[in-house]
Amino acid sequence: MEGTAGFVTVTSPIVGTFYRSPSPDADFYVDEGDIVKKGQVLCIVEAMKLMNEIESELDGRIVKIFVENTKSVEYGQALFLIDPKATP
């Protein structure tokens, strides 16, 4: 991807369904432009009725969200792009 030098891509560790919030009526965990902290939940990937929280591995800013809510994702598919140099 062009122009992403220095950014970190968060990928899906499993095949499943991508959810941006803990429930249909809840707010999204993160939006583009949000500052995130290491260990913060970014999304859920559901696989075989198990809800797997995907956490940020670093502090930074969400630059891009690659997947739409409730869409299927593959193992290794890009979910988020994080700028680790961005600080609040």
C-alpha cells in the first residue's frame, strides 16, 4: 500500500466475522482518527460462536479501517492501519 511507510497493519489472526462493536446497539470500539493505547480492544472477530477481542499491540492513531462491520475476514487480512508516531 502506497504511503504507509512507518505505519503498522493490524491483521486478523483467524477466519471469522468482523464486528466493530460489542453488540449491534453499542458504539464502535474505534473510528478512523482515534488515538488508541496498547491493549485497547479494536474489534471482535467471531469464529464458531467464539468472540475474539482483537487488541492493539501499540499506542498510535487509527489511520484506516479496512473492513466493514459484520463482513467476513480471512486469516492475515488487514483490519486496521495504525500510525505509531501519532500521539494525543
